[in-house]
Amino acid sequence: MTPENSPVRLDIADGIARIRFNRPHVLNALDEASVLALAAAVDKVSRDETVRAVVLSGEGRAFLAGGDVARFHAAGPDAPKVVSAIIDPFHHAILALAAMPAPVIASLHGAVAGAGVSVALAADLAIAADDMKMTLAYTRIGTSPDGSSTFSLPRVVGLRKAMEIALLSDTVEADEALRLGLVNKVVPAAELAAETDKLAKRLAEGPTLAYGRIKHLLRSSFGHSLSEQLNAERDAFIASARTEDFAAGAKAFVQKTPPRFEGK
């Protein structure tokens, strides 16, 4: 577990890694220290073979209210250097989250703005409290998005709606986010932690290596022809058939008993 005063906290227990943004006084806005801590946490999780599910969440009143705009403003003419120092490790973390076999859950509440939307979209699944308010927000400070939101957003909602969300920076309430597919589930705010834990435990008990192959197949499918995707599916299925989880799953299916997966 990382120290309580770390800008990003990491706790790994029972196969679940919990990465928590921890700058509640600024709604967890990202600065140089926090993105370096995020990248370090994600790298540690990526190397830990015991991790079978990952939860991203935020301390205080918000999940993540984007970049630290006050830091950008204070930098004055050095703002491009500050932005670069924040974006590079942030993008490293986004790529690592996409690449790891363990499913990643974004547990969203309060403000989800700017880079917070990017993180939410980069996760594999998202569960939101009914008090969540999402806005891409970049145009409000005269810039374009980062953190892969221009990659993820049109794939989730379609190009026309993505244009609307990105250009206008309007606020999307939780129910509308569910309707658009920006989140998978909306729950009462008081139940968010419990519902997130329930989902994380379910995934942590699943076939982790198969999850990783599913993630890769789905994320790479947009760049493949049908023939290429079929070949990739064939290779992934055969690789899965070599795992202990496949043997356990097939045995449980035949014996009509619940499967017990070990992520191996």
C-alpha cells in the first residue's frame, strides 16, 4: 500500500489492485507528481502476476476533474513544458492499462472531467454513481483532448455524438452517460463502493488470461479486416486452450459444476 499522502494510492489484496486518485482538495486534478505516481502504480500492477482485476477510483467529492489548470496557468510561458511533463507519463499509464490482461474498472462519482473522462473511457468497464457528472471540458480552456479520449469516444458513441461531446463540452448526467454507453451501470452513490467491489471480485475470480486476450481482440478489431480478425481469434482460442483455466472450465462444464479459475 502506498502512503496516505501519495497523490495516487495503490493497494493490492486478494487479486484486486485498487488505484485511487488522492488530491481531493483539487478534485484529484492531475499535476506532474500525480501522473508520475499513476504511471508508477500502473507499472507495478502490470508486473504483479497476482493481480486479476483493477479498480480506478477517486478520493473525496470527485473521481477526477482533469488536469490541474491552476498549475498550467501558474506556469505562464512555460505551460507547454508543464503540459508535456504531465501528458507523457499519463499516456504511458493509459497504454499500460489497455495492455494488461486484468480487466480495469472505473468507479465514477462526482466530477468526471477532461482527463477524468479519458481515464473512464480507457477502462474496460465503468460503473457510475447517480451523482456523476461527465464533461470532456477541454475546449473550455482552449485545447484539444489527451489520454486517448479522441480514440475511445467515437468508438463508444459514434463520430457525430463524439463531435458534440468534444466540441461543446456540455455536461452529461449519469443516466445519459448510461444511455450513450459511456458507462455500463449507474447505482445510488451510497452503493457505489459495494457495487464496484462486487464486480471486481467477480472478475478476479474469472479466467484472467482469457480476459486479456478478449481485451486485445476487441481493442485491435477496428484496425483489422474480417480475415485478420478471424485469424487473431483462432490464435487466441488455441492459446487459451493451452491454459489451466481452459481445462478447468471445460471440466466444470461437462461435470455441471461451477468452474474455479486460477488465472493460469
